[in-house]
Amino acid sequence: MAKISLATIWLDGCSGCHMSFLDMDERFLDLAGQVDILFSPLVDNKVFPDHVDVTLVEGAVSNDSDKKNIAIIRQQSTIVVAFGDCAITANVPGMRNRYPVEAVLQRAYIENAAPPQQRSNGQPSKEGISFHTVPQLARMARPIHECIPVDFFLPGCPPPPRAILYLLTEILAGRTPQMHGWTRFGA
Amino acid sequence: MAKTITIEPISRIEGHGMITIVVEDDGSIGDARFHVTQFRGFEKLCEGRPYYEMVSITERICGICPVSHALASSKACDSILGVHPPETAVMLRRLLNCGEFIQSHALSFFYLSSPDLLLGMDTDPEKRNIVGVIEAYPELARSGIRLRKIGQQVIELLSGKRIHAAWVVPGGVNAPFTAEHRDTIRQMIPEALEITTHTLTMFKKSLENFREEIQTFANFPTLFMGMVDKDGNLEHVDGRLRIIDAKGNIIADTVDPADYQQIIAEEVEQWSYLKFPYYKPMGYPAGIYRVGPAARLNVCNGCGTPLADEEWAEFRALERGPVMSSFFNHYARLIEILFCIETMQKLLDDPALLSPRIRAYAQPNFLEGIGCVEAPRGTLLHHYQVDENGLMTWANLIVATGHNNLAMNRGVLQVAKRFITGTEVSEGALNRLEAVIRAFDPCLSCSTHALGGMPFTISFRKRDGTLLQTL
Ligand code: SF4
């Protein structure tokens, strides 16, 4: 079996899918010999590599930096896997979609923060809050296949480790994974 | 013209963050900031949901410490119902929490930070990860994987699922524990103890290699906050809050978490989605405090279990007052793992653990509830309001990483001042900027009830924000 290169990335998710990846436990030791992890929250590369065989994408697309990243990922990966329910349906991040962004920000940063008279920096005001330097929130959190074509869907919240392992093993063997029966939404 | 360096993404942390550094004309460091770059809006999105869904929803804030959110959430719901969960449920929740501390601390230590600690802050970034550790120290890597697995297995044996189980419920837990699963956990304890004591010995020996990191990784006076039990000992699940000052004097004690708003307020800065809680009586930013493993060991009178107590005494002897450097969080994590293994042992020996009385039932009796636990990274607060039908009307969540926000920012500045001069930034210096953040083990998914993105970039900016260069 030839080695494959792997990237894993989290967009708007909870890292639970990545933790499930680590729940392969000792099987991770074998896998580490068969794949090169080129980009991942677990390794130090800052820039998405020019070419990766397989990229697992956790989380929904929720802000302008996610949008930029998902396009780069598609362009530079042969196989893109929507990894977990957030990537496939927007799941929990999508629960904010029924409110405008301003209302969501208002709750966290104005209502649930120190009252204005106690503030040292004068910001934010009652009128609203805006952020700079950090990515701007999109109106809605969306599944990744709305932004790019996706090759495989791996449902579950999170997908169980054996399903992740099966998918990678099949890809390593040059076969097309048949995910039926391995995992389900919300599992 | 001053320049800004940006590091993005920060790697080997749990979430999305970025560091920017302002370099003045004379090459000195003007300012440094740690930005959290994602936001998910849990406090709003739960509106209108029934209170009992909150456990499952808030677990999805974080895949690393879902148990902490489940516990804080169910405790807030317990007080909305106005019930005390039966003794067995309290014990089972505590046992579950031990599993989580073991897996989460093992993740932080072995998967995320051991590459810095074992391979060195300056090693080749290509190798500086868990796979590099597997190659260089296969035995140690394997035992780290084993230890995390033991924690995850404890969670699975209790709750049926490793991540996002639906077992902790308002009023208790929803299925009793079995003798068979108890015995399976018992059999894991010797190995867990072995791995932990062995790693502690090795880690203590290596401390002298990190003198400069110890000196600069957020090594400055602040307040510390953590939960303690009725004897003032280390407590993770059901206790009261204690705050000490930089000299170790207790300035607030036996604070009922339900009164958190009397001691904590949150400030907002427009360059980070993570809010900045501070100790209210001292104002912002003077009321800077820290939470988490080292903070907990600083505030408590001891651990209350024999092996952990020995290690605790040694830890506290590092300094005359509270242990100041956040580098020692790595050390404190190992001691807390030991404490959790011993606590597990005690719980498993208690026959009450197998009782079928595991849940108290009620309708909502109160319109407001507050739940508080110590999560692996520090104090976690869930505060809910519901209407007469038990539908959520409002929520506020203060997570561990938030409490540390001011201190992480100051820590980044301290490391920048020590390791960077001019715009010549060595790779090792960049890694140390990230490593100081890693020492806090921030959970950025939690922190903005948001996670995501990529770890870190460093960019150089002028003071007005124009980008000069990105590394
Ligand atoms: S699918 Fe579930 S486990 Fe995965 S990121 Fe989303 S909430 Fe977390």
C-alpha cells in the first residue's frame, strides 16, 4: 500500500470529530506509519499544503475565513471528506441561523457583559458591537457541500472511530468506501 | 513606524486563535495580543429550547470536555427543578468527571505539548508533533495514548459513548452502573497509576531544561480562582469558589457559585471573540486572575488523596507563595490525573455506586438556575433562565479559557519581550509564543462557545494595522 497524505481541519465545529479520530487509540500508531499528516490541528504547519490526497473537514462554514479556507481545501485536495454532522448539515452551529448575526452578538457581548458604566474602554456601546482583526461572521452557518463539491460524507456527532478507520483503510487500499451501516446522523 | 507580527493559526491548541505583536521602530516589543477568532452564539441559539435539551446542546460546545458542559448544564437544570440528585447519581457524575480529567489532561500533555517538552521548543517544526514523538519515544507515546484511552473508556463504560453521550440528565443520570463495568474500570487503575507516576518522575527531571520558559510563561503575579470542598481541598464537581491573591492570602472563600456575579464581571475587546472576565471588586484589567490546574493547586489546602497530596506538597514547595509560572500547568495536570485515579479508586470501592436510585424527578420549580464545575481547564459556569413552561429564555456561559484571557494576553507579551528583537523572529521564538498559550491548554471551542479554524499565523503590521508581512 502506498502512503497517502492526509490533512484534517476544523471549521465551525466542537473538535469532537477530531477527538473521535484520536479515539482510534493504539490504531493511530499503525495509521501514523501509513499516512503523512501534512496539515492538522495536531501538527505545526501553518499553511495548507499545495497538494493533499485526503482532507477531513470538521465543522460548518460560518465566517469569512472558513469560506476562504474551504475553497483552498477543495483546490488542493484530491478527496474531500465532510467529517461529521456539522460539516454535513451545519448541525449545532446552524442553530444560530434563525437569528440575525447582530442579535447573536448582542446577547453575548452587550447583554452578557459588564454594564456600560463599569466599562473601562467605552466599547461596545448599547447600539451594537463590531469586531476587527478577527473573521466576520457569515449570516448563516452552512454545510460545506453548499460551498464546494464533496467526495465522501461521514455522518455522526461525532462519527465513531471504527467508521473513520474504515474510510481511511478503504481509501488507502484504493477502494471506494461504502459507508452504509458504519455510522449514522447523530450517532 | 511600528510593525505588527501575526501568528496564525496557532497549532496544537484546541481551537482557533491568532497572535499579533507590535514591534516598535527601535525593535522593542510594543504590545502583543492573543485573538480568538471564532464565535458560535450558544447563549442565543438555545433560546426557546426546553431546559432538558441544554445538556446535549451545550456538550456540543466542546468535544474535548463535553462531560464538563454536561455536568455544569445538568447542575443548572437541577436547580431549575429544585432537586438534589440521589447520592449514587452524585457519585456517578463524579466518576465520569474523573474519566474526563484523565483523557483531557492526557490529550494536552501527550498529544499537544509533549512535542515541545520532549523534542524541544526549537526542533524541526515538521517533526514537532505527536508523530514525531511516536518516532523518537515510542514507549512514551504509546503510554500517553493508553492513558487518554483509559479516561475515554471510563466515560464510555459509564455513559455508553465516549463523546457527547446522553447519560447525564437533569436530576441525576439516566441508567445505573453495573458491577461488571465497575470491575473493568478497576482493572485499568494499576496501569493508569503506573503511567502517571512514571511520567511525573520523568517530567520533574526535565524541569531544569526549561528555566527560561518557566521564567517567562506568564510568570507574573495575579489572583487565582478554583473550587474547593468543605475542608478546603481540591474539588472538581461540587464545591465552592475560593480566590487567593498573588501572596496566597484568601480574598474570597466559600462563595456559592450561584453568586458568581458578585465576584466576576466580563469585559469585551473588539479584537477578540473571547470575553475578558475579571474579579469585580478590583475592576478591569486590575482584577486579572487565573484558573485551571495550577490555579486549583494554588488555592486548595491539599488534594485529600495520599499520592496526590505528596506530589501537591512538592509542587507547592516550588515557590514560597502561589506557583506563578503558567508553565507549571503541565506539572499540575499530571498531579490532577493522579488525584482523579485515586478518587476513582475510592468511588469504585463504595457499594452505593451500584444503587438503582439515580435520578430525582420534578417539573421546573424555579425560573433560574446556575451550575458550576471545575472543567479540566478551569471553572465553568452555566447560568440559565426559563419561562413557566421550562423553555429557555436566556443563558450566560463563562468558560475556563475566558477566565484566563487577560493572563494569556499578558503571557504572550512577556514571551515576546524575552524572545523577539526587531523583526527577526526565529522559528523557536514563534513556537514559544504558541507554547505559552499551550501551557494554558485553552479550549477555544469552549471559549467563544466557538471553535474552529486553524491554529496560528504571525503577521507584521504597522501600528495602524496595515499588513507588512506574514510568516
Ligand atoms: S459533528 Fe458533533 S462532534 Fe463533530 S464537530 Fe459537530 S458537534 Fe462536534
